[in-house]
Amino acid sequence: MSQRNLTLLTDLYELTMMQGYFKEKDANETVIFDAFYRSNPGGNGYAICAGLEQVIEYINNLHFDQEDIAYLKTTGLFEDDFLDYLEHFRFSGDIYAIPEGTVVFPREPLVKIIAPIMEAQLIETALLNIINHQSLIATKTARVVYAANGDGVMEFGLRRAQGPDAGIYGARAAMIAGCIGTSNVLAGKMFHVPVKGTHAHSWIMSFPDELTAFRAYAKLYPSACILLVDTYDTLKSGVPNAIKVFTEMREAGIPLTFYGIRLDSGDLAYLSKKAKKMLDEAGFTDAVISASNDLDETLINSLKIQGAAINSWGVGTNLITSKDCPSFGGVYKLAAVLDKKTGQFMPKIKLSENAEKITNPGNKAIKRIYSKETGKIIADLICLEGEKYEESNSLLLFDPIETWKKTHLAPHTYTIRDLMVPVFQKGQCVYQSPSVMDIQAYCKRELDTLWDESRRLVNPHEVHVDLSNQLWHMKNQLLDTYHFKD
């Protein structure tokens, strides 16, 4: 992304609104926008935020080059003085964000932008495009990895992804959320993550027979010898031939450090159990049994219940596309406008007949509340910037809609963590993105802070996202202000 100018990767109305601000308003009016999502994807109990590094790359490279200006002029929509302004456009604001790999929940800002209104408006589309996609794939991957229950999951979806970018950055998100490797070689190079793969049916078919193909592969890759056994007949040909090759390797003194078989079709539960019995009887009890073939968390969970003898999973289409839930639903909403006279942010709210779409106003922060005893998440608390909380005091949490639902936390029974970190200050990046593998390790620790009930695949427990008393009263005062009477 850093090698491409993505400034025009935006919806037209962002630019027409920018010209409107330029002509009709103070172009330097400072505002706050929040990027958040309204509901967890795929019926999940949480999401994993991802994509911040690419947002940083996008902001750092944000500029209109001469070709961009020339193109915009051809549309007939933009006047010369506005186009002259764009020639010198750079982002000068502040950005706060929740770090990649963090467990997140609906309605809390993943990214907060404090910037002149024209700058904040322009970046909406690209920011949502990046965050929505990677957060979606990371969340889907977390479900698949959870279903695998400690077995390795490999991301194999490049050829089915919706284009090169989706394949590259989808692989990145999948690694963040717990995959042990990807088949995507370019992603491996770009993000310094492990690349993995075996061979195709065409490899087997290109040789005179299956055994010859297996022997050739084992000769080339003796320390990564996973043989695809379902080209002709899995149990009568593929597995016996694989056993024969493994036996020859063992007799030749070749260490069997990483070896096994891959199943890509048929009844995976039945075939894996039969193959396991055959491998064990031949003395290959530690052989890997890998499976692919349109897997997802539901099928993996079902195979586990059936006692399938699979201990490695290659997941492609359903992961890289998040096939059952193909969008994340992140939105970008104005939350406050700076009053130059007072120097205070004036809260803004969007109303709707749908309570879920009513926004939370003001300049906000997010506090995560953990049980001191277990280290598990109790709730997230959205509050106003500057509100102070002390763990030595009691804390009352309440549902912002059904306010009679309350939780009282006694002093010293909980801990508090601020979720958002500064990323840009006055247009300069102040945040160093960790490596993908470091983010993966962090993400694993984050997932461990969830209760099992919130991680289950079906009907998970909802983690509460509450409002502080101060923010709740501000929101309701604004709602009363806009309550028009006939």
C-alpha cells in the first residue's frame, strides 16, 4: 500500500462535501469522527480489530498528485480554487485507535479522528475499507481457530479471494487471528509470516503412477513431506503408497521430522479415522493428518465431534471470503465539533427510529474492566475523555438501554485498562506497528481474556458495552433536545 497513492480511493461524495466545506464553512473547523461497528459478524460474541498498519500507510501517503487533480477537473464538479487547495493537501490531525489484535465489541470506537473537517471527511471511505475487511477476516479466522481446538490452521484462500488485495491483506488478518501459516507467498514476504503448502493433484497425475509421484516429492522435501492421498483411491492406493514411502525414508535413515498425509475430498471423518489406524499399525503414530475441502468452523467442529483423526486444517474459501458473513458493517460518524470560542467540543448525535443506529456523542475514551481474580473481561465502559476511575473505589455499571440492569464492583476487585492509543499527533505518526507475528501473540492473549461463554460458536454470551453516567446523561439530554413536539 505504501507504494500506491490511494488518495482517490474514496466515494465521490467525500470530495463534493469537502468542496462544500471549503466554500461554505471554515475549512479548518475541528471535528471528531468515530469509526465503529454495530453488531458482531457471523453471530459471534466479539470481533478482532485489524488493519491499523495499512491505515497508517494510507494516511502517511495521503496527497493529491497532478494526475489526480487533472482527473478531478475533468468531472466538471470541482472549481479551480478548491483544486488548488488539494494540491497542497496533507493530513494534519490526531488519530487514536485500538491496537490490532485486540478483542472488541459493538458500538465502541475502533478509531477516533480529531482533525479539520475536510481532512476527517476525506479519509472515511478508505479507513472503513481497510478496517472493515481485515477485522472481518480476523474475526472469522478466530472462530475457525477456536473450532480447531489447538490444531494448526493454515490459510489457503488466495485463489478464491476477491482480488489480489483481499488475498494479501486477508492472509495478514488471518495470521493475526491465529493461523500458523499461509499459502500466499507474497503475504509471507511482505509480512514476514510462515508460508506453507503441499502439492496438488496435478503433481500426482503428471507422473506415471502415484507411488512414483510420492517418492519424487519425498526426495525433494524430506523434512516437509505431506502427501496428498485422494487423487485415485484414498484407502486402497493413497494411504498405502504414502506408508510405503515413509517406510522407505525411515529405512534410509531419513529423519521423519514433519510428515503425513492430506485429505481433500470424501468423508473426512471416516477417511481420517481409517487412515489413522493404517498409519498407526505401520508405526507412524506421529504422522500429520491434514484436511482441506471447503472447511469452516462449523464443519471443523462437526468433524471434531465425530472423532475425526485430523490434527491440521487447511481452510481457504470460507475463511478468506468470510463466506457466511461477507461484510463487517463498520461505520464512521461525526461525534463532536470544536467550539472555537470556548475551546470545548460540542457533542453531536445522529438520531434514528432504530435505537441501534443512534450514535454516542462527544469526545470519548474506552475503559476495559477486568476481573482481578480471573483476568477475564467484565465489561467495556465508554466514557468521556478526561473521566477518571480509581480501582480503589467501587464502580457501578449499568445497561445504557435497560438501565435497571446494574453491576456493582467492589473496590480492589477489578482492574481498568485504556483501550485507545495515540497513532497520529498533528499529522505525524507516533505509533510503531508491531510485526504480524507479535500482533498474533498479543491477539492470543486478548482472546484468553474472554470467558468461554463469549467464545462459543453458537449463541455466545454478550459482553456488555456500557456508558459512563456522565456520557449517558449527555446523550439523553441531546435526545431530549431533538424531541420535537407536534
